[in-house]
Amino acid sequence: MILFPRPLSAVLPPLRRSPAPVLTLAFCALAACAAKPPGDETYLVHRARGPIVADGLLDEASWSRAGRAGPLVRSMDGRPATAMTEARILWDDENLYVGFTSEDTNIATPFFKDDEQLYTSNVVEIFINPSGDLKRYAEIELNPANALFDATFTGRRQGMDLAWSSGARHGVHLDGTLNDARDVDRGWSAELAIPFATLPGMPRPRPQAGDEWRFNLYRLRQGPGQPGEGQAFRPPLIGDFHAVDRFGTFRFVE
Ligand SMILES: [Ca+2]
Ligand SMILES: [Ca+2]
């Protein structure tokens, strides 16, 4: 049987000439419809007020000063992701601190060594372009086994230096079990202290309040039992996390 759709005129009510639709449009323009797409807003990086131990537990009081970046959205279309991921960023005179909180019902990774291809499995990532030239950037990833991947580039996917070491201190905390699909996990958090001294293309030795950098945040959920999903702070809308022209912006503040 073929069902023919009714003509639109039979489905939609006739336009009313009352002021109600005009008011609705005005409200939309001022509020909901004025909301920026994910990652278009400038993220404010607040200064830490004390030491941060990069152990994966975001329990230092300073983390409560940090705004939430996210929840990350699907990288291809900017729509809500299948599992929540949020990030927070802080700074002090020496380091950029990045914390990720990831919901995950099956915490898993086959990688346990640094600089392996973590990006083929489950991982959280930050891309950092200190000068804003959209050329010299660092890619730093951490997986649930606390393995670190770090590399620098001199242009979009150009001049990759995997031998580079960020010198980042890092830790993860698992709320669940690693590589055991028999149970249901809750998630994991990751914490990184990334020294300014090692970052490529720094405009000055350390940032000052008011400086703006380009960056993006990502999460990959891949492999057995995973949805095959990329997530982003500012979604590149294509299958390439190195889309530097889609990097977001953060500003250092006190
Ligand atoms: Ca900590
Ligand atoms: Ca490396």
C-alpha cells in the first residue's frame, strides 16, 4: 500500500494575523536563536590558586574556578554525543592544566605505551596553537591506561615530530574497570600539566592575562564495543581533527 502524504496546507494551520508569532520571533532573536554554535564562544582559562597534582582526580579547589568546556559534541555534525565529555582548563606561571571528565560504560584500550597510535582507540585530546598562526601546534592525547601521545606539527598535518616530548605530567582516574566488558563502568577522568616551556611557537616565554590561543578538544570512542564516534569542543564538521581553521579560541584571565 502506498500512502500519499497530505498536502502541507491540510497539515499546517493557516497563518494567523495576531501579534503572537511576531513576539515569538522577537524572543527567538534575543535568546535561544542567538546562542552560538558549539565551540564558537571564547573559553576563559582561569589561573589556578594553588598546586595541582596531575593524578587524574580533579579535586583541587582550583578546578572549581574553571569553566566547563563542553559537553563535547559529535565532530562530524555538532549534534549531542552518545556519552558526556567535559573539559576544564587552568593555568599558572609554568603550566597549562587540562582536565577531562568522560562518561564511559566500557573503559577500554589496547595501548599501554607512550606515542603509540592512541588515536585509533579511546582517547581524549587537546590541540594547542599558542601563536594563533594555525600552523605550529601540539597534539597531546591521554588514554585510560595513562599512556601519553604527544607530537608537534608545522602546518596542518605537516612536519609531524613524534619524538617531541611535551614533558607533561599526567594521570587518569577510572570509575570502573579497564578492559573488562563483563561489567558496566561509569567513566574516567584525565588530568594533564603541560609545561609552557616545551610548547611550539610560543609568542613569549609564558602567557599573560589577555593572551588568546587557538585550540581544540577531542575524544575518540573506537574499537570493540564502542560506537565509533568522534567528539569535539568546536566540531571540525569533517573527518579531520587537524582542521586548524576550525580550532576554537581561549583567553587567559586571572
Ligand atoms: Ca589532581
Ligand atoms: Ca612524543
